[in-house]
Amino acid sequence: MPDLGPIVVGVDGSPSAAKAVEWAAADAARRKLALRIVHVCERWGIPEETEYCEGALAAAADRARLSAPGVEVTAELLPGHVVETLLGEAAGAESIVLGSRGLGGFGGLLLGSVGLGVAGHADVPVVILRGPDRPQHGEIAVGFDGSEHSEAALNYALAQAVARGIRLHVVYAWQMPVTAPYAAGYDEVMARVAADASGAAREQVARRRDKLGDIEVKESTLCEHPVAALVDTSKTADLLVVGSRGMGGFASAVLGSVSHGVLHHAHCPVAVVRPRKEA
């Protein structure tokens, strides 16, 4: 396996970005990776703006070094459009970490236009810090449906669970097909669908068993809308991992409908993962 690049965290001086720095620094420490902090200054050259950006970047670097003393930390102020610049950073990164809201370019939508833009296009895992600070539950949850995107999500979730030494919760949520309930053999077909879904998830976990060590694995097969199921699961998870598409997502969407819905409503940090492109 090739050496992993640094964890990149985007900052803008907001409280949400500060949480992202702390999360990224802790993740870098657990996984023995470097941390790269970037602040994208869109109005480059305006003295007041540049001074603010420099101060925010320095504060973020100090926060990272204080919270994770053993981590190699670098920080850089970059000009350009926020989303485009952060996507450029993805090229050599292990992952990108962002706050759910922020100032300037990080504001906009409920989640934040930057978070959606980066999560929808980056070729590396994108972690969005959602929800208030709360006690840890000792669980990494991942949505799985057998697709290539959900397999990539499962791999990332596994790495997170192993690094933390906590439980891995694999969730398969499926919706009832649009079929007349009185059709012949309907109940048997539904039971077979559920069994196949659960079996596929279990097989994927079994293939990775040698990497799990003593990590506990919990599996859930739920007949309900994937967004509702995963959002509910996020209430007792420290991190929820989803593929960028799949589990009922629209193939034409930049972000699948499930990942989009989870990003807006989850109660814990969310990682959106897509299969890495071959070099």
C-alpha cells in the first residue's frame, strides 16, 4: 500500500472550523499521518482581509499543535476560489476535513456551500463536522449496499474503527419495492431480498476480517428509507460513513440523494467516500 498523504483541514476562523482542526489533528495522531491546514483567501491582496486570513491560519496551526503535539503540522494561506482550491488540495491528501458552517465561503446553505461542493467532487474522503459536542459512543457506523461506493466507505470506516479500537456498525437500509403487496410470493420475495442484502454486507466484512483484529462488528439490516435509518444510527455513532452514491441515490447526482440527506441531518460527523481513481 502506498504511503498516505496528509489529512487536509480547511479553516476560515469560524468556531465550526476550529472543531474541524481538533478533529483532524486527533485523527492524524491516531493514524500517524501529517496534518496540513489551509486557509483560502478569496479576496487576496486586500490588506484587512489578508491580515484576518493570516491570523486565522496561525490560530488554527497553534490549536492543532496544542491538541496533537506529536503530529507534523504545516499551514498555508492560499489564494483562489474556496471550493476549487480545496479540491486541488485533494490530489495529494488522505482526506479533507471541514466544518459544517463558517464565514464567507463556508456559509450559504444549511450545511454550507463549501462542504457540499467539496464532498460532491473530491476524490478522497471528505469529513464534515456536524452536530454539537457530545459524549463519544465508541462506534463507527457505515451505510452499505454492495455498490463500489459503499465498499470504499466500508474500507474507510474499517480504518477509522481500527485506529480508534472501537465497534464497527455496518448498516444496510432498503426500501420496499413498488410492487402490489398481494402479488403471488410477495412475502417470500421480500424475505429473500433482505437475506441477500444482509449476506452481501456480511461477506464484505468477512473479507476484511484479518484487518479488524479484535474490533467488534455489529450488523443491521433495516427496511426503511436509507436517510432515515442512517440519521437515526448517527445518534449513537462517533462518525457516520457513507458512499458518495448508492443506497437509492440518483446516479445522475453529483452527491447521491442519501449522502446529501445524511449530510444535512446527521447528529455526528459524516465522512463521504468515493472510490479512488486509479493513477
